Amino acid sequence: MLYGREHEQVAVDGLLARVRDGGAGALLLRGEAGIGKTALLDDAVARAGTAFRVIRAAGVEYEAELPFAGLSLLLAPGLDRLDVLPGPQRRALEAAFGLGEAPEDPAAAPSATPAPAPADRLLVGLATLGLLAELAADQPLLCVLDDVQWLDRASLDALLLAARRLQAEGVALLLAARTEPGASVDRQLGLPEVRVTGLAEADATRLLAERAGPDLPAAVRDRLLAEAAGNPLALTELPVATGPQAHTAGGLPLTSRLLIAFHGQVTGLPPATQTLLLVAAAEESGELDVLLPAAAALGVGAEHLAPAEESGLVTVTPDRRIAFRHPLLRSAILQRAPHHQRLTVHRAVAGALPDGDRRTWHLALAATAPDAALADALERTAVRTGRRGGHGGAAAYERAARLTPDRDAATRRLVLAAESATEEGELERAEALADEAAARTDSILAHALLDHVRATAHFWRGSYPTAYRLLLDAALALATSSDAPDASDAPDAPDVVEPAHAARMLFQAFHAAWYAGEEPVAEVLDRLAALPLGDDDPVAPLARYLPAAVLPALGRPAAAAAPAAALPPAREAVEAARRAGAESPADLVQLCGATLVLGRDEETVDLGGELVAEARAKGTLGVMPTLQFFLAEAELFHGRHADAELTATEALDLARDTGQHQWVSQLSALLAYLAALDGRTERCTELATTALATTGPQTAAPAAGRPWAHWALALLDLGQGRAAGAADRLQALTTGPHRHHVSATRAVPDLVEAAVRLGTPDRAAEAYERFARWTAAADRPWAEALRLRCQALLGPDELAEPAYRAALDLHATTHRPFEQARTALLYGEWLRRTRRRTDARPHLTAALEVFDRLAAHPWSTRARTELSATGTPAPVPQPSQALPNPLTPQELQIARLAAQGLTNRDIAAQLFLSPRTVAHHLYKAYPKLGITSRTALPTTL
């Protein structure tokens, strides 16, 4: 029976009830050691009863560096169902669990070229979701995970991703994590959370009386109640603590006093039993098939387990594992053992394990001197960790370096450790390892790689100028070196640094420079254009296309590139790169961005759609938020607002799932712009606020989505008649440090309109001149139409009408309905102001029809008002025009695919959902569309 846990039980019951009704959800119980989290998990299992299938696992402290150790234990009951998962997800999970790895490559070496892509961590998380959904196919599933604070990071990331995507799978995910009293901030996991605190005095008194009996002296009772402070484990264990130390530890933290209490209980056991318990504490799985052989090597047999079982310190589970009564007991046993004894036990455990990562780690924990063979094995462990998409490679490389007797080989492993720490997001550790490695070598390549590590840390902290400079200098060092020694001691290490290595470094520098300012961008691209790359190099097509596309857009023709107007389609660069062996889509992402910078939006739609489909099919989901951002921008500029919202919404979910804060900010801001278009004021403001606040950990720089967010808020102001607010935001955007960004360039016509409305056209003069140069470089009819619209607004008045007419003629040759309608609206307003109301009506009517069709409600209101002012009653909006699409973006996306004839499982695989979630969304979509089955879905959604 649990005392005083009614609040927590209500929360758990709510989760279970939601899942019984066909939903899904997650709940995290958080509290200090011994506060009763495990008891609440046990209680939840009991309350779930036979209505739920239950799977259960717990984090183990010694498993924290073993990637996917916790997840593999939790999902073991479902491994026979792997075949139902989509191919990329199944392969990722098999690789994560070591069930389907490719043969090993030679020992890794630092390299300026990318390593083979590891199993995508996002795919592992999606596979986790899919497998949980399959386990819940026949009855609701309760997934219980204790001691999350000790779960290896790869397992935790996969489970958190699955938890965030739970919708209608019939899965309840219940987790418990320990906190320490006085800890500054616990890691926020982004899940609904219940804080488990100490029992009230009355409940604590009842529990103590039940455990200690009625004969406990009042003075002892009061002391125990005071020391326990409502902690159930303390109320259970402190009364039975033996030895004088249990009565003299009152000044220690409660966890320390509990450890001392457990020390006393273990000390009273026979020495052989204590040894066996130490083996069990050091061996993370608790498997008797490993523990007993390891104990036998120390002269201890299975019969010595009995005293520990009789005292209730451990139990043997039906699947032949030893389970400690409480995780603190494991910690107590490890802490009380002398160092030499722990080393001996780790060697014994390693001797009982087959060859593999677990054996290697136990040998490493037992090592006291350099050992070349063990260091090699640890490096192989690190390589496998990287291939599986797990965290922990940095720890393995670093430990391997410490055990490596050869100085150069140890340095190489420190470089690898620094690179791995960067990939795992441990920036301070990465920088410390980089500094240590740099002090040990004169290799130009090694220093370039270490500068890349430092640059990555600066980039994620928002120090874009520093990151750009580090990367540029490293690339120049590589480019000017003809005999740079490799940092590797691998037999096939190159003696010369290829120009392609410098090119890849410059691509990274370009990314950092884009946020640092226009001058850094131009410098990087000039260097890139001058690199002597061969036609057969996979990076050559991009290295040539990027400067040729972007420099003219900045008003700076590239000396080594063709004029912008003569630049061939990006498709030719893509095909050339693929023929040369480029990794697609990863190596081709920046081409999408380049086409947008130069205004070739139609190429972005074509190339972006193709690369997104390729990434979806291959499972290379890490690049999808970037590609989908570019694609959504192009869809927006073409007036395909619904498509842009679908693309950006899916990309935002993926960016959140993969921790790509830069794209969370960018995509939130883009969605804010789409909300501004149709007048969803609260939604626009909410998304823009999110975009501006999303900067990632340890970042002090402005959010990446700042330009788009300010354009969104400015468009909201402009659409609702607040020209002053719009002008202020747009002037800062189009003349500030990010004026070269796509959003800043495309926002200039809005600035011109706002400034003219305020009677201050000079505020837009500088931005307009830049925009005019950009439209000339872009050489696109739609861009020239926008320039002519700006010219008509800026005057002189006698030239306005020819400019408007020329703009509308150009608009008619392109498919950009929103901008065409805005030009028609402005022309109609100008005609009405010049008392030509009859001439104004057809233009205002045409604009109104487009705005209504696009559901651009603020602009419809403005056009309707202007049309009424001409003396012609404006048509009343129909209900279908007054309301946005009744389907949510996800419902619309699913309904479109279902209308194409895809099954629920096909749709689930394409959108990274479970089939039950797809069915749930279709069920909600049918009544909104006035239909009852998928056969009635319209094909024109």
C-alpha cells in the first residue's frame, strides 16, 4: 500500500485512462533518491492490471556509455516484429542493436572528408515508436522505464522522440528520473511531469510505524521522522541500519545517510556474498549467465547468493537476472569496495563476457597501464558506436587515447574524441580535447580538423564571426599546403591534402558566414571560386555553382565564375556532382539555398522536391528540415500557401526531433509569415515569439529565424493597416547585417509600400537600390514585376501607371498569384485616388478574387474596402472563403496521400507516423470534409 500518493496516482490513472480510450501519452515522475518513484511505477503496473501489456527496463549507471543498452533491453520483447517496420527504420534499429552491421572498416582516422553516414538517430527513434505501436496492436501497452538519469543518451533520445510523437498508438510511456536536493537545474526532457516530494508528516508516521513496529521509542521515532524528511526509503531503511555509523551521520545529506545504512546491511553478510554482490553491482545487465562465471573466477559460487536473497537485498527475476532492492544499494556496494577490488571484479566480468563492446569496456575499467591492443579494441568500439548512431564514441576514443603507448596514435585518437564530442553536443569537452590534441602535434590537417571542432562550438553558441574565421583560416591552410602530414598513423593515410578537403571546409565556413554578415560571405565565396578542383571531384560542381549564384546576388560578380545570367540550371550541377560520386542528398543541400538566393525559385521547387523525396526514401532525415525549409520558401513565393504550410509544419517537427535549433527558429518564423498572410494574428505572434526565442543551448546570438520573424510581424502590421510598425521592422531588416538573406531581399517591396503609405519614401531608397541591382542579377520576370511595382509607388506620379501596367504584364507570364493580386490592388487604389473609379474596379475585383481564393483575409478586407469605395458593392465572402481549411496540416497531408490510393501503412512510412495515428487522423478528417470513407476523398485537396 502507498501512503500519501493520491496526487501522483491520479496523474498515472489519467494517463492509463487516456490510453485505454485509444489515445497515447507519456508521463515523467521526478524526485530525489528514495522518494518512492519505483514504488509508484510498481503501483502503476498493478493498477494497469491485465488490460495492459507491460514492458519494463531501467537505466544502469555503468551502462551510460554503452549506446542503446537500455533501449535494447526495453524493446527485446518486440524484436520478432522488426519486419513490419519501414526498411530504413528497421535497418537503423538493427544497426543500433548490433543485429545487422556491415563489416568493419579499417581503424578510423581524422579526415577533412565526411565519414560514412552513421545510422540516423531520428530513424532509431521513429523505429522505436513503430515497434511500441506494434506491441500495442492487440492490447494497450504500458512501457515503464526507471532510473532515466542513468539511461545511455542514445536510448533516452530515441525514447523521447517516440514520446513526443505519440498520438493514438495505445501506448503509455511512464518514466522515473532521480534529482538531487539542491541541484541547480534538472535536464528538461520536454514531457508532462509530476514532481514526487516527501510524504506529509501523518503519512510518514504511518509508514514508519508499519516498518519499525509499535515498540519504537518515541525519541527514536521523532529523530527518524526528522532525518527522513518524508523520504519513504529513509523511513524504511534507517530503522534497520546497524553499526555506530548509522547513528552519527545526521549532518550528511540524506542520500549519503542512506548509503551508509546500506553499507551496514551489506557488511553483515558473509565475505563471499559481499564479493558476489560486488560482481552484480559492477556487471550492468544482472544476467546470471554472466555473473556466476565471473564470480566463480573469484572463488565464489551460486550458493553464496542465498544470504543476500534472505536479507531482501536482491531478488532473482524469472528471466534469471539479479535485481537490487533499490538502485542506491548498487551504488553503496560499489562505493564501499576498495579500488583494487573493483579492478579485479571488472577483469572477472570481462572474462565471463564474449568478445564485444561490453567486454572491452570492462577491460578498460580494469586497466591501470597503457595497453595497445586494448586501445585498438576501444577504437573499434567507438567506430561501431558511430555507425549505430549512438552517443559514447567520444568517451571510447578518449579512453583509447589514454591507453595508447604511441604518442602520435594517442594524438590521433584525441582528435577523433574531440570530433565525436562535437557530434554528441558536448561542446566544452570537445574544446578541451581539441586543446589537448593541438598541443601534441604540428600536423596541418590535424590542426584544421581541431579548428573545425572549435568553430562548431562557436557556431552553436552563436559566435558566428569567430566560427567563420576559424573555418576560413583552416581551409586556407589546407588549400595552401602541398605536403601537409596527415594526423593519422593508418597505413593508407594520404600524404597530401587535396583541394576538395579545403572546399568542404569552405562550405562549412559559408554556412557560418551567412549569419556573420555580407562581407564574410563574399570572402568565403571568392576563396571557393579560386580553388583548383578537378572535374571528377564530387564537390567541384557545387564549389563552382555557389559563388556564381550567390556573389552576383550580392552585387559582387565572381572573378572565377560565369555571369549570373549565363549560369546554367542547377540541375546540371546536380547531375555533374552525382556523376562524380557526390553523396545525395547531403552534398546537394546548399544548391537549393543558392537557387533561392538568385531568385530561381522554380528550380528550388523542382530540386527541393526531388531531394526531399530522396531523403525520405533513403531515411537520411537529418537533412530534411534544411531541404524542406528551402522548398517551403519557394512554394510560398509561388503562391502555394497550403503546400508551404504542410512542408514547413512537417519540417518543424523533424527539426525539433533532431535538436536542430537553427531550423526550429527558421521554420517557426516561416510559419509565422504564413499565418500573417491569412490574418491569424495570435498564431503569427506565437510562432514569431518562438522563432525569436529559439537559439539553442549556450547561445547568446540572435535567433537564426530573426529575419523571417520580423518580416512576418511586419506583414501582419501592413495587412492590418499599421504601416508605421511595418516600416520600422522592414527598414531594420533590409538595411541591417542580414540584408543579404532571402527574406530580407524579398521584403523590400513591402518596405517600399509601408514607407510610401507613411509619406516617407526616402526610408526605402537604399533598400530599393539594392533590390534593383538584385532583380537585374536574377533576371526573372516576376522579380522585375516587383521592381516595377516599387518604382510605381516611389514615383514620380506621372510614371506610375506605365510601371503598374508593365508589372501586371510581367506578372501574367508567371504563376505568383498573391504578388500579382497585390500589384493589382495597389494599381486599383492608385486609380481610385486619381478619380478613375471605373478603371479601378476590374483590378480591385481581380485582386479580391485571388485574395479570397488564397484565404488571405487581411488583403481581402482591404480589397473589398477599396472596391466599395469605387461605388461598386463588393461581393460578400462565402463561408468557405471566410474560414481557413477545416483540416489541420497533418490531416490535410494524410488525406491527400489517402486520396492517391496509399494504404495507412504506406502513409505512416512516408510521414514517419504509426498506422494507428494515420487512421486516427483520417477518422477526424472525414466529418470535416462531409464524407464517411476514404473512397469519397476528393483528389483536389
